[in-house]
Amino acid sequence: MPVIERPLPPYMQVIAHIRAQIESGELRPGDMISSDRELAKEWGISRVTAQKVLTALKAEGLAESVQGVGTRVREATTKVHHTGRDRAAAVRRSGRIYTPGEYARIVSAELVPAPDEVAAALNIEQGAPAIKRVRVTYNKDDQAVSASTSWYDGEFAEAAPRLLEAERIPEGSWAYLENRTGRRAVYGSDSLDTRLATEEDATLLGLTLPAALKESITTLKDGENVVVEYGISISQSGRRSVYEYEIDG
């Protein structure tokens, strides 16, 4: 039986649109969001529905009220996505993996022998060359809140040399790798767990040991089931990711 896509209710369409603007950076922390009157006119909805939109954005932590001014984009430390696919789409659109109000630095990018776990994930021989990029994300107070290590098959080094530069790639590593090699990520899987921080983790995030971390392992594959990227992300306690979804039935 074919799957019938049901259109989202009008207020959810507006929420999704504004959320995407915030995630892509089109709307930045401090930017004003249209008022309920403006939203009603722009989208052809009632002011009651428009107010429902603004209330929902505030509940998600994406917006806040400013007395006498209106509603603005909030500086948040919580990531909000509908699904993992939604998160991936936002990254592909913007080239950014961090939350509005944060910034990231590539602290290292090098070609190294692949550790056993990485070799298995990339389907290459143990010790074979692999590209390792380490990124640290900071909040508005310049405090490290998360770190991620992205691994790529070393064979990509020649075609995509910027992966070995310790600088941010404006279009994002996914888009860059796709443009240079034709390898487009079409499938992703995320595995989340908690663990104690290692000394290396503590150095990256400025932690005092012992400390607990949330760890997320992401595997991206192209249409031929080739692993495009294998990533390990860690974040300290207090940095939450929220996934929202509808349940039919």
C-alpha cells in the first residue's frame, strides 16, 4: 500500500519554516521574528494561529519575548530537530552543525593510521591512512561545549585536500566532499550513549576529571553503501538535543 504524505497543519508549516531559518543561520540570535499580525498576513492564517506559532517557538527554546519590542531569536544551548533526518538536512543547507549563538573551530586536520574501530567503520585496512578532523564548538562565553572527530577514507585526501586543512569549510565537509568526489551522503545512522571522559576529552572541553559525557556516533553512507564520513561527537552534561515528531494512529 502506498504511503500517503499528509500535509502539516498550517501553524506547523509556519513553525517548520521559521525553525529552518534559525537552524540555517538566516535568522540569528537577537533577530526579530515577525509579529502575530505580520505572520497572519504573510501566511494567510488567523492571529490566534499566529500566536500559537510564536508560543510553540518559545516553548522549544528557539525564541523569547522582549517586553515592548516583540519576539526575537533566542541564544540557545539546546538543539531542536524533528528527526535525525531534519538535523542532517539543516547541516546540508547551512554547512553548520552547531546551534545558533555558538561557533566552532577546527583544531586539527591530519592524515593518520586508522585505529581499529575507525578502520572497521570505513571498511579499510587497519592502520591504513585516514583523514582525521577535530572540531570544538564554543558558546557565546567562549566555553567549549562539545567536540567532534570526523573520519574519512584517506583515499579522499587527493581529491578533497581541504579536509586536511585546519580551517572551517564554508559549505560544510559533506557538500565539499560531494562536490569533489561525487560521493553524496544519502543514509545516516546515529548511536548515542554516555561514558566517562578520557584525558583527551578533558583537554578538548576543559573538564575536570572524573566527568560524564554524552557520546554520539554518526555514520554517513552514499547510495552505493560506501561510508562517506564516520564521526564521534562528545558533549558535556547540560547540553541537550531534543527530537520532536508526530505519531499517527
